[in-house]
Amino acid sequence: STNTYENILYSKEIIEENNLNTEVVIATQEFHQYRAQTFAKRAGLEGVGACTCRTPAHLIGCYWVREFAGVCKMLLLGR
């Protein structure tokens, strides 16, 4: 995949092809959980849980700015 939205859709395909449970856990950094879980819920995955990891302190500012742009894109364009 080239982005979070595609990753969720491809994961859902694999889940459906293999008749797996649609209850999933998203493993990503804490700043990215909101958007990843929103995409998973929109894709029809249920019981979306979170498994977060810490972002190194020197990268937090850059990643939060990038994630803010990603959330704006998601809200405006739906993906």
C-alpha cells in the first residue's frame, strides 16, 4: 500500500478472503491511531483496538504536523 487508507482496504480484503474475524487491533504510533482507526471503522472492521508505540521525542513535532495534514485530508476528501 502507499498510504493508511489503502493499507486498511488491503487488510480488509485479506481478512474477508480468509474468513477471519473483523475485530482488529491497529498497531501504530500514538499520533496516528485516530486516523487509522477511523479508516478501519469506515471500511467495516469492528471492535477496532489500539496497540501504540512511543515516538522518539525529537520526531514528535514533525510527525504531529504531518498527521494534522493527514487528518484534514481525511475529513475533506474522505481518504
